[in-house]
Amino acid sequence: MPEWLHHHGTRTTLTLHVQPGAKKTEIAGPHGDALKIRLLAPPVDGKANAALLDFLAKRLGVAKSKIALISGQASRRKVVEIDENVADLEKLLLARA
């Protein structure tokens, strides 16, 4: 299991390195002990955080209400918690990275 992915019963946490203001929204791949995600959204007024949660919800096929940003609101390094057991989560995230 990669360092950026942790399972806690039915919950999963992801350690992410987020690059806002990129040319497009995409998963770039591993970045040290985190998974790097590039976001088109700018780092202004929480737009990048909202875009991150939307992107993850769509990519993983879970309700946005099941995903929460638990740390790193104003940082590039973020921890996101998914309150649902997602089969093949790692594959879904890295499928096109």
C-alpha cells in the first residue's frame, strides 16, 4: 500500500500534495509520501479546496458529502478523509496518472 493511502475501518485518508492554478485538473502521481494532484482552480477563497473535493468525489464515484478536508486548508499538503469503503481506490486514483 502506498504511503499516501491509509485505511481505518470503513474510512480512508489520503495525504495529498496539491498544485492549484495548473493548466488542467489531473493526478500527477506519487510525490514523496503524498499523491500529487494538479488543479485548474486558483488558490483563492477556498476554490482550490472545493475543486479538489469535487474532483475526488467524481473520480471515486462517491457522494461529495462523504469526502472531507481534515487538514491543510491553506497549505499545499492536505489530508482528505473518505467516509466510505471504495473498492480499488488506489486503482481509481492512479488509472490515468
